[in-house]
Amino acid sequence: MPLHMIKLAVGVPDVEWLEERASQGVPLVVHTRMTPKRAPEMEDGGSLYWVVKGSIMARQPIVDITTLGEGRDSRCEITLAPQVIRTSPTIRRAFQGWRYLEPKDAPVDLDVIDTGETPPELASMLRELGAW
């Protein structure tokens, strides 16, 4: 079972911005200081879930995780597929860096549930209230 990662999308105004960036067809490379110890599990079908303005709103499949350099100069590059998949809005408190996200805790993709024409803000409030 694949393991996922969750990260804040700092400075990203909305999911449309992520989608526009992905539409260029170029894989996105996210830079982090530390290499995840469970990287092989994430490369086996995992995704990076983006927290946009306090809610998990989308995910991108992880293509590759590479460590560059050694010792104190090492860093990690996480390559994401140029594809943004919207998820059901899930409230998430702010945190630093990234966190692992178990599949059982990951929000459902929007194409799996029928939201109709529900605006994202309303969907987020309904989810927060436990009505959705």
C-alpha cells in the first residue's frame, strides 16, 4: 500500500494556480532539506497532498525521490507528475515541513464523490461540520 506525503502550498492562492502550473506538462520538483526515510513506500504509488489556505485541496502523484549531496550539504528533490487531482476539502492545521499521510487518512478524490456544483468553500464548511 503506498504512503503519501502532505505539505503546505505556501503562497499558492488556490487550486487553479496548481492546475495552471501543471498544465505546462513539466514535472514539478519540490525541494526539501531531509530525505524521507520511507521514500520507497512513497515512490510506489504515493502522492503529495497539498494544503491550500488551511485545507487539503489537491494531490499530485510522486514520480521520484532523489537525494543530492552528502552530509550537511545534502538535500532532497521530490519529482511530481504534471497532474493535479482535486480532493475533497479537508481542514488541516498549519505545520512546518512535510508529514507522512497514511492511505486511510487521505481525503477522497473529488472525481470519486459527486459534489455537483458545490463551491469549494461550501464543501469545506460542510466537511468541517461533519455533514459531508
